[in-house]
Amino acid sequence: MTRKRDFIPLMFVAATVALLGLGAALAQADKPKADPMQFARGAKAWAKNCARCHNMRSAQDNSDEEWQVDIAHMRVRANIPGDVARDIRAFLQASNN
Amino acid sequence: MRAISYWGVATSMACAVSALGLTPTYAQSTEQAQILERLDTLQAELDALKKQLAETKTQADQSKKLAEKADNRAQKAVLAADQVRPNAWHMAGYADVGIEFSDGENSDTFTSGKFNPAFHFLYKDLVLFESEFQVTTMDGGETDLELEYSQLDFLLHDNAVLVAGKFLSPVGQFQERLHPSWINRLTNAPVGFGHGGIQPLSDVGLMLRGGIPVGERLFTYSVAVGNGPRLGHDGVELEGFGRDDNSNKAISGRAAFFPIDNLEIGGSFLFAKVTAEGEEEPDDDHDDDEVLASVVADSGDLQDLPLRDYDLWGFDAAFTKGNWDIRAEYLNANLKGLGDPDDDHGDVIEPLSWEAWYAQVAYRMSGVSDSSFFQKLEPVVRYGRFTVEGDHDLEDELNEKRFNIGLNYWVSPSVVVKSAIEFRNYMASEREDDTRLQLQLSYGF
């Protein structure tokens, strides 16, 4: 629907937003905080979000590293907010052994 | 003599008196000295104790500092141990095999099914690369390799992810969420969905997506700008093309919300322009891009060819609670005609419209019986309908009502044996109905 002349500024805006966002994300990325309630929140969010499309997968299915990647994959696919995804990840990584 | 002795006595007495007087003075000063001496020692001891106390205090302070340091280190170590390498990866995907018996035009057949390996690479929590292939054996025996998706996801913000590359279309729910065979409750896609249907499969471009909490509820969005669909032999081909055949970009997307925790309701759209027929169809010996490049070179710009509007909208709903999995989806697509029907001169191309919908209910028998066999069973029914209007040939070929009834056995949450009967009721009067028995084994890994 958009014509070429509309599309170029659109791309430009998208690229700028992407760069700004990535910068902000980079600044935040290295500050992990221990949070005792994370496990509980994660368990709840897991129950609520992870059986909406397919059967609930077991925490034992994946290693910590695999959950790290897979939750990012599911976060994108299911449009799960990042903070909720991190809680679910912490819960699964603490429950897989 | 007497006098001498008198003086002697007096002297002795005086001596005795003075000695008596002197003795206590003498005794008193030694005691004092001793006390003083003791005081001195006590003072010294006190000083030593004070000094020791101060030393102990500094030592305690130092130990406290050391303990704090150690604790910090330990905490850091725990955090570090929890953290995964900055470049982490994961391989996943699925595979299926099946068999289909048919009483219609099709012969009974084994299907080697699909092998879909998927790769995911994550750099910190910043960038995810995901890609999936689909490897299938074609009817003629050749191996077909397709790129389902290949995308870089920039995790910009908790509520926004920017996707770039080839991605599954966000339109509706079946294609993006349910089509892998370990997720799909039946052996194939509903009629009008999947290949040859009107649900867009994929696109190449950019997509912004995410979830935003609104109070206790979640609102989700996906908006994509892509090369968009092309016109093909059997209508509009809704796949991601590596290059656009016109400069118009397609905009598509979906927004959804959860009125209650277990119910998701979504609305989708796609607006595009497709280049009208008239350009040379690329033949198989040529690379698409080459043909396109030569057409562009000849005509200056493909934009010179007439464009037709293609619009699609739809909605979907999913209720998943306990043993229930209930879903429904509706899609409506329109391709504008070309030319003025009242004008006798010049070609007129009629508009085309499509409609597809299905509703599906599955119930997992867990908890219904004590038998572990029964608990793994899941009966499922689906009814769907696909219609096109505007072209008789297409109408005869596509218009269909389809009813499926199936029984699944879940070996694990992602390993399933499916059996189903499919009743196809073609709406063209001369076409005979078709009943199929389908078996499929799928493994999601």
C-alpha cells in the first residue's frame, strides 16, 4: 500500500528506532539483579502463557542454555513482554534438574 | 658513775623514742611506694588492654570487610554460574510421517512427511537469529527444500521486538502458531488455510511486535511491512518473495487481547497491491530474479504494469483451559478487478473474493479415567469451509466444505500419534465427494 517515497522515510524511522532501542538495551543488559520473588512470578506466568498454543513442555526438556534461547524464541512468537519472559526463564532454568 | 648511767638511760630512751617515732614513718612510705608501683603496673596493664582492644576492633573491622568482600564475590559467582554464555544456541524443530487412504481421485499413499530443523542463536538478550527449513519428498521423488523463515529479532524493549528477514505471516493464528504437526491437532491444515489457501504464509521485510500489559490483561500486536504477495496461476500467492515485483509494500498485522486469562481474541489484516497479469511468467529454467531483472530492464519499471488492490481481513479466537482446546478463525480476501465493465473496449478483469473459516474443538482425556492409556487420548472435531467467487474454474476447483473427526494419542507433550477421518464435500456439482482416513506420527524436538 505504501509507495516508494513513503517507504524510504519509514525505513529510516525504523532503523533509527532500532538503533536507539538497541543502545538502551545494551546499557541495561549487564545488570542482573537477584530477585527472590522471580521464581514464584515465573511459575505463575509459565502456567498462564505456555499452554496457549501447544501442550505444556516440561522444564526438563532443555538445559539452562537451551531455555535461555528458547524463551527468547517464544517471547517473540507469542508476543510475551520481556520482563514476563525473564521470569519464566528463571523459573524453568531453576526447575530443569 | 651514776650520772653516766643516767645519761646512758636517757640516751637509750631518746633513741628508743625516736626509733619508735621513726618506725611508722618508714613503714608508711614503703607501702605507698608499693601501691604506687602496683598502680603503675595496673595502668600499664590497662594501657596494654586498651591497645589490645583497639587492635581487636580494627581486626574485627577488617574481618567484617573481608567477610563482606567474600560475600560479594560469592554472590557474583552465583550470578555468573547462572548466566549462560553470551552466544547461546539451540536446535529444535519437528518431523512427521503418515499414511492416507482415500476413496476419491487420490490413491492410497504413504507420506514421508516433513523434516523441519530449526536453529536459534541468541546473543545476550539482544539479538535472536531464528531459521527453519522444511525438507520434503515431492510426489515425483525429488527432495524439496524450503526456507520457512529466517529472521533476526532485535529485542529492543520489553514491549517491542523488531523482526527483519523472512518471517511467518502474523495474520491469523493457524500459520504462525499451530501449523507445526506436533502442535496441530489434526493431520493437515483446515481447508483454505495452509498452502493453496488464503492465509498468508510468510513475508520478507520488517515487523514490529510485542505485548503490552493493560492492567491485569495483555494486549499484543504485530505489524509487518513486506514485499507482499504476487499474482499466480491459482489466485494470489501469499508467500514471502525474495524480491518485490512492484515498489508497493504490503502491510499486514494482527492485534489481540485477552478478555479473560484463557481466551484470546485476535483481528488481522493485510493490504497489498499485486502486479496484474501480463508480464512474462518466469519459467523453471530461469532464476526468478533474472527474469524480473530483464522485465525491469525492458519496461523501465515494473510499476508501469497495472496494479490491483488485494485486501484481506479476519479474526480468530482461542480458548485453552484445562483439557479443552477450542479454536475458530475467519478470513476474507478481495482482489479488485481491472478496467471499466461498462467500457466495451479494453480488457476487463473481474474482481475475485475468497472466504475461509473453521472451528475446532479438542478435549484431552487426562483426569477422566485412571487408565494411563485413556489419559493420553484426545478426541478432536473440526469443521471448515472455503469458497471463492468471481471465476468459475476457480470456484469449481476450490469451493469445499470439510469435516474432520480424529483421535490423538499423546506419547509426550510433543510426540503424538494422530488418526482422523476427513469428509470432503466439494461444492461443484460434478465433483464427487471424497472420504479419507489419515494416520500421522509427529515428533517435536
